[in-house]
Amino acid sequence: MRAALWLLGLFAAAVALALFAGDNQGTVTLFWPPYRVDLSANLALLLLALVFSLLYVALRGFRALIELPRQARRWRAQQRERATYALLIDALAQHSAGRFLRARKAAEGALAREQALAESGESPPHATGLRALAHMTVAESAHALQDRATRDHQLDLALAVSTASGAAPELREAVLLRAARWALHDHDPAGALARLGDLHTGAQRRTVALRIRLKAARLAGHLAEAMETARLLAKHRAFSLEAARSLARGLAADLIQGAHDPAQLQQVWTTLDASERAMPELALRAAQRMIDLSGERTVLRQWLRPVWEQMLAQPESFDDIDRVRLARVLEAGMTADDDDRDPEWLARIEAATQAHPRNPVLQYLAGMACLHHGLWGRAQLLLTQATRALPDDPLRRHAWKALAELAEQRGDEAAAAQAWKQAARG
């Protein structure tokens, strides 16, 4: 298409020239005493065009000749700049390949070349970023080689460069994040958190910064901060759903275990999300911790009610171990020192036993609840049925022990001896 347009243009120019110059009878006369020169108008125009072209070419050539020294200096500067970038690229490649000494040497060479360019007044564009990356590469290599003095020195230089006027804010953020990672590698969580604190608010909420904060907070024992950070990471979808639940469960379990009195434990429980409080493992752990701390049994029974309802609604999600653990905690919650009794829980347990008459764990729990409320006959019947199929040996021993005590209360020495014998067998 372009060739066709050029051809049409040439035809148009030829036609215009033929129409203009074909019948042009004009004459140009030049007087130079004592001479007179007569030229046709066409020849005069042709000579003018030729003179203009010669002058134009001469001026361009003269300008190019004058520009030669500057072009030479520019070419040399470009060569030095390319060599500097090549050294930096080589340093990054060597570091990625695990050749830290070579990477360090190449990065130092890039810094030396950039310094020479700056001193000659030919500093390349993005010189600030180049210097910062070179310092960070030297520091990375020194960190890999366990040369902390060199690493810290190069880190300070990189921070100074990244905070200079005209530097991109991303440079400083990159340096601070890398410094936080190094602090974690040195088992210095306080230093890592301090580096993260130097970031602005937006950078602190990025996924990479939150991951570092989570590790530092866990290492420092700041479980509440770690829990909040884990929730933010889960909100940002930094983990899979199962991994997020597992992480939250582990941190919440540590918080519960770290409570030193019932009031602190209740405060920890209120800080958990509704989804976390609904986790059976956490509810059971919190209830067991409340028992260990001699706290109110009423509170732990409230914590266990969602777990109880979940077990009845979704029995397939609970195995025998979970049922036995729930039974143990509920039993401990019913045997308070002040004879704290809860008729509502007795009704719930009996209703569950009637709905699942072949479940030995529910039979055991109902029997212990009846025993706690003074219903001796009902307790003996349920415990006797439970001992035939209980999956847990300690639970079975405990049932036989309760039957032995009931027999002693009735004065049936033979039945008590038989029960104690079964309890000893387990």
C-alpha cells in the first residue's frame, strides 16, 4: 500500500512538473558588468535547488563534525553505564546461583563504576536505585556468608541512599522488609518488629509484611498480636482455608494455655472470633484450662454448649476420641466443689441418651450426671450399661469405680468388691 501511494505521488509530481515547466518561456538575466548572463527560468530554479541542497548538506556535515567530540564522550559514558548495569545483573545472577563471593565482588564493582560516573558528572538515570540495589546485593551476600558487620554496614548505606531526596519510596520499603527478614534469621524478633514499625501504614498491611510480623510476634511470644496478624492474613487470603483455621487454632490454643487465672482466661475467650469459639478443640481446651485454674463451672458449661449441640447435630464429625474428651470435660464441670448442679444439662444429656440409646459415652455421661444429682438407681443402671462398650479404658475404670462406691453406699460388699476388681483390671 505504501509503495502504491509513493508511485501515485511520483506520477502527480511528474504531471505538475510537465505542466509548469513544459511551456515556461520565462528568462532570468544576471548582469555582472561587463557581462550579461541569460538563463531560462527552469534552469535558474534547478540551480537554486542545487545550491540549497549543497548548502544544507554542508551545514549538516559541519554540525556533525562539531558534534563528534560530544558524541564520543556520550558513547564512552554509555559504555561505562552499560558495564555498570551488566555488573549489577551479574551480581544478582551470581547471588541467585548461590555464588555469594562472586556476587559480592560484582556488586562492589558496580558501585565503584557508578561512583566514577557520578564524579565525572555523567551519573546514569536511576542512579539512586542502582546504588541501593547494589548495596542490598552486597548485604545479601554478606548475610549468606555470616558476615554481619559487612551486612549491617551495607544495610545502613542502602537505607541512607533510599531515604535521600528523589528516591522512590519503594526502595526504602524493600530495604526495611529485607532487614526485618534478616532480624528474624538472627532470632531477633524485636528488631524485626522495629523494622516493620518504620514502614508507613499501607506498607505494614501488605501480605509480605504481615507474614514477617506473624513470625516475629510468635517468636517474641506476642500471641495476641500474632493472632490479629493471622486474621488479617486470612482476610487477605494469604493461606488456604484449612491452613488459616489450623494457624488460628494453634495461636488460640497458646493464648488459652497461657492464661494464669480464670479472669484472664475469660478475657482471652472474649477476644476470639465466633468461628474460633465454635471450634470444638478450642472450646474443650478452654474448658479444661478453666478446670485447671479452679474457675466457675457454669462458664465452662456455657463454652461447651455449642460443641455439645454440634456433636448431636453432626455426629459424623466427631470420632470416639473427641466424644471421650468431651465427656471427661463435662464430667469435671459437673463435679464442682460447691456441689454446683445444673438441671438443664442433666435434661440435655438424658435427651441425648434417649436419642442415641446405644452410645456408651452418652450413657456414661448420663450416669455420672445422675450420680452428681443424687439419682443413684438411674446412675447405676446407666453406668452398668456403659461399662460393656466404653471405648476408653480410663473412662471404663472411672465407671467401675463409681459403681463400686454406689455398692458400698448400699452396703453390698460383694458387688463393691467385684466393681473394684473390674476397675483394677481397667
